Amino acid sequence: MKQEDEIDNNSRRGFIKTAAVVTVAAAACGSLNCSCSSKKAPAAEKVRLLSPDGEIVEIDSAYLNHQENMAVLSQHDQRVGIPGKKFVMVVDLARCKNARKCVSACQKHHYRPEDTEWLTVKLMKDSDNSAPYWFPKQCFHCDNPPCVKVCPVDATFKRQDGLVLIDNERCIGCKFCMAACPYSTRVFNWAEPEMPFEIKGLAYNAETGVPAKVGTVEKCDFCPDRSREGLLPPCVEACPNGVFYFGDENEDTVTNGDETIGFKQLIKDRAAYRFLEELGTKPRVYYLPPKDRQFPVERGYENLPDKLKARFKDIIEEEKKRP
Ligand code: SF4
């Protein structure tokens, strides 16, 4: 019975994800059978999408998730963004137990090595006497981004759909943006990135950030390539605890794959806040406070590799001593 429930739940989850972002998929294709019809022969797997007319249609998964398709996106479209969208993320700190599935899904999707985290999970403690909690952090896609202002070559830019991206063809590796970001969310490519041969051969695309280039800066990009294909970012999909809600502020809707909720109501009801709001950067990531946490921090600590355990050891030891 449990297994059946899980299967049912998984298929429902998959469907909600595709349905919730259908307008993005339609925008990517113009219509559901437009440019797709000229692509290569369909594979066996089918996915269901909600058409702009409100009908459920089945299309071949081979038409989705193509890095190759993204490579032909014009530079103008890469700079302007997805029309009509204003992407936003809400992170529920009460649910995070440092499962780190978000981190590994992000690294896999972006072909990043383990030691380069665009998305990190920190252990936070707001005061000596308050309890610690896990805090996922990535680029906040600020509406007033200091990183963009300092770039001398216009390599990093803010789009109409809210995303802050980097064009690594223009980036000269000066690292001014890294110094300007008050959240330390950018990383530098010190070594020649290791990528699959077929990815290395693609034309560079600022929306996917591939092929990555040595000597340039990178960071979380909110995965617009996935949005164009009607999919959620891999970190949102991979989280087993439903921590990440992603969506569109213009549509006033966010989803973690299981629940689809009104964005404004959610941040109002749960007293959401933005990290270091007082800096005036206007992040597009909101946090729901870790009130009534679902997991003790020890749950996220015990299974960590030793290297990461060492990072958080002091806080955890202190926590254990508390009555
Ligand atoms: Fe720029 Fe940092 Fe804001 Fe991201 S979090 S937009 S890198 S200032």
C-alpha cells in the first residue's frame, strides 16, 4: 500500500511540476507542436503538459531538456530573459535538515566539481542562546545587485525576468563582482572545467553557463534553461523535504513540486524575510523563519562527510551541552 502511495505521489508530483510551468514551456516552443516537430525522432518516454487552452497533452520527453536547444538561443534573448516572468524563490528553513540533495543536483546539472558549490547549506545561529538551523544559500538574484554595478565589461547583467546572469564570453576574471557581492555567492573557475565532450563542443550560452570557462566567475543562475522547458530547477526537484518553492511573482504562484501556493500569501502568513535586507540589495529569495523546525540540526550533521563535520563541529558540540 505504501509503495502504491509513493508511486502515485511521485507521478502526481511530476505532473504538478510540468503543469505549473506550462506557460513557460509554451513560450519555449511557441506552441506545443511548433519547432518541436522539426526535431529528431521521438524517444519512448512521454510527459504530460497542460496546453495554453487548458488541455492535457502528451509530448515526447526528447523534446524537453536539450542543452543543444539552449545553445541556439539568441544573445538578445539571453540578455532580456523570459517575457512576462519575474522569478522568485522561497526557502522554508523549518524543513531543512541538510539532506544536501539540492547541492548535488545543482552540481550535476551544471557539471560542477564537488568543491565548487553554487548552492551551499550553512549552519546558522542567530545568537548565543538561540538554536542553530540549516540555511541553504545561493545567489539571491538581487533587484538592486551591487555585483552588476561594478562589472567593468558588462559581463554580469540583470534581466527583465529578475535573473542576474553572467556572460563568461565577456568575463575577464577581474573578480570585482565577487568582492561586491555581500553574500559571497560567486565562485571563481581556477581550473579548466571538466565537462562531457558533447557539452564542451556547444556554443556558449549565458542561460546555461556552459561550456564553463577557466578564469571566469560563476554562480547560481536559477536555471532558466529548465524554466524554458517547463521544469523546476534541479535543487527544487531534488529536495526530499520540500524546502524550496520556486515560481513567478507576476503569477503570484510558487511551488515546491508537491504544493503550489500563492506567493504573496505565503510570505505574509509565514513572516518571510530577505537575508540582510538592510543592505538594500532587494534579493529575490525569501526565507520562511525556522519556527517549529521539523528536524533537529543533529539529523543533518550525523551523516556529513568528515570534512564538512569539521566545519560545523563547534556549534554542534555546544548544542549538545544545552539542557
Ligand atoms: Fe549579485 Fe550577490 Fe545579489 Fe547574486 S546575491 S545578485 S551575486 S549581489
